Amino acid sequence: MALANKSFELSGFRAFTGTPEQIRKSLDHVGAEQVIALTLEHGSGSAVRALADAVVGMAPLIQAILERREQEAIYSIIEALVPKVTPPQHLLIEARMAAEARKGVLDSGDWLTAAQVAELAGFSPSNPSAQPNKWKRERAIFALRHHGVDYFPGYALDPAAGYRPLRELALVLAVFKEKKDDWGLAYWFASVNSFLGGERPQDLLRAHSARVVAAAEDELIGAAHG
């Protein structure tokens, strides 16, 4: 059974269905630079039209993928041709110093994962990170992100209160607010402090929390006055 000639068009792509003779006549009136022919030995009119619709629908997507791959290939060639840039020496020194400082902080106190905090505090093991992360969001405690894992300061937990965060820690965090990020807070707690007579804030947080809060306030006053 001869198929009626049909034309389908989408985003610059057209598909013709019909007998070879019908298609030849249709192509005589088409100014396209390229033509793709798809032949079927057997097929109903509805099946052929459905196939034509599918081809026209996929054509723009295929073209977009090919163009993207071409751009990726060009960028890859450019990347290969552009020489690698060696970081300036001062940046390498700064990066090394920052790495050493972070290592010093991690070695200076007991740092616990959320699971370890949950175990100490007696939380459900089914979702051990839930409560420590809630404390962090509420700024009741802070945590260091290291290799994709949050580490909470053990010196900020109160054994007498079931290893909940010391209430005074929240006061210190409120003093610094956005002035220090989590690593900045850790550096401050781990560093000797002249206001505290050369003691580290993390060593006095439990027994002399008021002095630690005052030291934090003094830190901001000193920063404000240069």
C-alpha cells in the first residue's frame, strides 16, 4: 500500500514520508544542503509517521550533543597547548604555613566526629549526626571541616551535662559572630592569650568561662582599635 507523502518539521529539521517516487518529488522543492534517507521495507502509515516524528524530535538534541563535544574537544586541545603555571613562591609558602597551622590545631585538642559525640552523649545510633549538626546550626558549638568530615572540639563539651556543649561557648561564639570562621575560632582557642596570662582559652573554658568570654571581647576591642 502506497503511503501518502507527509512532511514534518522542527527547529530546521524536516522529515518526509512516502514512497521513493513521492520523496524524490518532495526533495526537488527542498533547498537543504544535506539529506538523510531512512528506508523501510514494510510499515503502516501510522508507524512511519511515528518514526519520522521521533527522528525529527531527536535531531536537534543530537546536533546539540555533537556541538558540545566539538567544543569540549577544542578546549581539551587548548588546555594541552597552554603551559601549566607554577604558583608564585609566596603562595606556596602561605599554603604550607596554613597547612601546618591546621595540623597544629588538630593536634592541640580532642576533636570528635559527630558519631563520637553522639556516642558520648547517648544519642540514638540510627542518626548520630542529627543532634551535633543541630547544635552547629544553632551556634551552640562549632566544627572543623577536614577531609569531608566535621570534627567537634572535645573541650567544648560538658561531661557533667551529658557531653552537651558548654553554655559559655555559645557566648564566645556570639561575641565573634562573623568575625571568625570555624578555623579562626579553633586558632584562637588553641593559642596562648596574653589577656589570660599566657593560658589557652580552650584550657580555661570549663573552669573560667567568664574570663574566656572577656578575652574574646578584648580581642574584638583590640582589633577595632588596630
